[in-house]
Amino acid sequence: MLAYERENDSSLVIGAGVKDDWVKQDPGVRVSGLSTSYGPLNYDMRAFGNAVTVNLRSGIKMPPGGIVIFSPLSLPILSAAIDGIPTAVSGSEVRVRKLPAIVTIRYGR
């Protein structure tokens, strides 16, 4: 699943069905113009070493609960940053509240 709307917190979740191999191989995952209730969704997701970078592009209206990035790798998340600023991680999720945004998720064992 590339994206779905989660009713219980009014968010748009991306990456929940993305496989490890998809983000590890060039060019990674690229979504362009995916229709949602909030408008067209555009993002890229690519692994580089022990990190995944998600580039959320403009074009979508921000859902009330934000955009939730579900970790595409089956590794523990060590940290996350949005536009270089550290942000909270909740389990396997990172919540974004502004667009455009570049999200970096770092992993470890």
C-alpha cells in the first residue's frame, strides 16, 4: 500500500505496504499524482545505507492529523529528522505537518 487514509486520527499514512527491497533498489519508490481525498500525493522514498529519505512534495492539502510515514524497513528506528530538524518517532511512524518536507529516518540494530 503506497498510501491510505486513517480515520481514527484523520491522517494520511504512506509507506505501510512498501517492501524493504523497493526502497533499497534504484530508483526507490516514486509516487506521482496518487489521488487522495486531500488532493494528489507526490513523494519519493529511497534507502541510503542505514537511512531512508522521504521527499514529500507539494500539491496535497495537509490532512488534519498530518501525513504519517510508516517505516519502510523492518529495522528499529534510531532517529528521524524533518528538513534537518530532529522530530519525534512513535513506534514505526514519523508524523509530518508541513509540506514540502524532506524526512530522514535513521536505523540501527
